[in-house]
Amino acid sequence: MTPAFAFTLAGVSALILLARLVVPQLPLARLAVRLSVVDTVLLVCGVVGLAFHCAAMFYRTIFDGVPLGPLVEMVNAMNVASIMLYVVPAALVLLGMRRQNWVSLAVLALALLFVGVTMYAGSPLNVHLGAIFAAVVALVSQIALFAIPAWRRAAQP
């Protein structure tokens, strides 16, 4: 993963979330659902787990000197443990978003599945990076369009 890819993905994600702050119609009142505290915790834990998995694969050196070495090695072994270290956080993200619009949830699930398949089926790196980009944009868009934080009241149509 090149720095340009990472910065582009971060920039697109930031723009989508910024739209949430700038566009008064967001979240979409008719489709917006309030996340519970449990949903939020599941979502955050899942995102942290997926970010760790991605960082362990593409930026191993950031974990030098940190006691996470065995987990980083498990991720990079590309075996059952590595698969579980991807599937569990992905499932936590889906569980955290489970109350959201079912179509957007299905898109997110398919995007996460595509990331997993391209990672473990030996797809070319550019295909896998495209899948990561699509999954991140799907998640960030779903949060921007449909999610109401646990500390806020539901949107009024």
C-alpha cells in the first residue's frame, strides 16, 4: 500500500464525513437510525481490529518494539488465525451497524467479503486495494448517511 493510496483513502473518508457536518440534510432523516452504546462499542472495536489487520499487513515496521509482535506474525501468516483476525473484526463492524438500512448493510457486508476473498484467494494487490477502498467508502458513507450517534436524539423527518 503506497502512501498516496493511504492518503487518498483518508482524504475521501474525511470528505464524506465532512459532508455530514456541512450538509444539513445528513443524516437522511427518513432512513437514519440511532446507534446504541453497544452498537457504537462493537463498531469501534471492529474498525480498530480491521485497521490493525491492515496495518499489520502493509506497515509491519510500525509495530517494531511493541508487544504485539505475535499478533502481527499471525496476521501475516495468512492461515486460519489470520483469517479469524480479519473475520471477527469484520463481523463486529456488521454487528455494530446491524440496525441500519438493510440495503446499505448488505453492500457493506459484500464489500467486506470482497476484501477477505481478495486477501486470501491470492488476488493481485491492486484488486485487493480496490476492495479495501470500496469497503472503507461503504462504511464511512453508511455512517455519514444513516447513523446517528448514541449521544444524540433521532433525526426528525
